[in-house]
Amino acid sequence: LEILGRAITVDTADLIWHWFGVVGLLKDSSESAQYQQLDKIIELMGDRKMEAAEKELRLYLFENPSCTRGRMAAAAICLQKNQLHSAIEELNSVYLRQPNNTMALYALGYCYERLGQEAQAVEFYQDCLKFKNHLQLPRQRLAAIYFKNSQLEKTIAEYELLKNEYPDDISTLVTLGHLYIANARYAEAVETFNTAILIHPDNFHTEASDIDQLIREGRLDEALEQLEDLSETQSDRADLIMKKGDVLGMLGATAESVCQYEEAIRIRPDFLEATIKLGT
């Protein structure tokens, strides 16, 4: 599930709690007592007092079983406790009443993906995007599922849509560039990387270019030496660790190369290029 890790590590329970802050609660005067009760429950959730929130919520839903916001709160508590099947039950209750609720749709996709039921996850992510095409998280997860199943064209299509929605997002541009390379679309990769460099020049290190030059000239031992020196002072640079893996692979040290790719992914779980190289 984490071969393309973007968005899967997002705390969906916390996301639902923030969603309450965005959509608010319906403050109908005739239901003010109901509103105040649910508001208190959500406040308890925000304070991470989950046991108290769950107790209050159980009573609330007994009296208001059709309240979609109450069901969303219940789903968040289930997710917090990693009770995915129970979360799905609560979210389905919302979905049946509000089929255009994008928070419920995304959370359902997330639950089904966590359970390994990718067909259902794809369906809910796609439904979510039908209502709000600009949403980033469901599109990232769609791309992740396609990538996991070696559907590079579909993965690229999702990242091209992400690039259109978020043209300045560096991670989207770099990921798309590497996907183009993986699919042998080199001209588009070059164009995408150039765009990324123009928009975010500070994210691209000059020392890496010097090392690339040494590699192109076949001076692999010198390149490896420079990479080791840089790694001592910049041990959290996943890109340098991956490049060290590249050089070790060129020198025939396959096992050591694999270890470097694994370390790069440990530092940056969403590091697509390292993931691709580890898989090949």
C-alpha cells in the first residue's frame, strides 16, 4: 500500500476532525440542544479525550441515529482505534444519506485500501473526485494504487491532473518527471524537471550536479568518495543516499546498492525514484 506513500500516512481521523471545523455544524435554533451536545463531543475529540467523546457520542447517536455529522464523528473514533470495519459501517451510513459527502467518500476509499480491497478503494476515490476534482489526497492514492499494479500510464495521468491543479507543487513535478522516465518519455521528463528547477531553484543542490558530471565521465570512485563525504554532514539527504546506491550499483556492489535505496525510502517514504530503483 505504501509503494507510493503519499497521503496514506495522513491521519484520516484527524482529517475528519478538521473537516468539522471547515463545514461547521448546522445551528438550527430548533435543534440548539442537539447542536450543543455534538459540539461538546467534537471538542472532546479535539482534546484527544476519546473515551469521554465515545461515551457521549454513543448516547447522542441513540437519540439521533440519522445525524450524519454524528456518524462522521463515530467514524473518526473508529479510525483512531484502527477499527476499519466499524468505521466503514459509520461512513456508509453517511454515504447513503449524503452520496456527495467527499470526506466520507475519501475516508471509505482509505479504509478499503487499508483492508487491501483496492477495487472498492478506487471506486470511492473516483467518486470523491467526481464531486471535487481539485482534491489532492484521493488523486494521490489513486495514483499509488495504479503504480502498485504497474499501471504507469494511469499513474502518469493522475499526476498530470495534479500538476494542472497544483502547478507550483515541487513534489508533484519531481514525481511526474520520474514517472516519465520510468515510462521512457524522456523529452517530457526533461521539460518537467526544468519547470521544477525554474520554480524551485533552491531545492536542487549544485554539489549533486558535480557528482553527476563525475558519473558521466566514468569517475565512479571519485563520485562515491564525494557522496560519502557529503553523507557525513547531510545524513538526512535521501537524494544523496539514493545516488550513492546508483554508483554502488554501477560498481557492481548490488547488495550495498539495495541497502542504500532502502535507507533512502526509510528517510523519505514517498521517494518514488528510490522505490522504482529498488523494485528494478
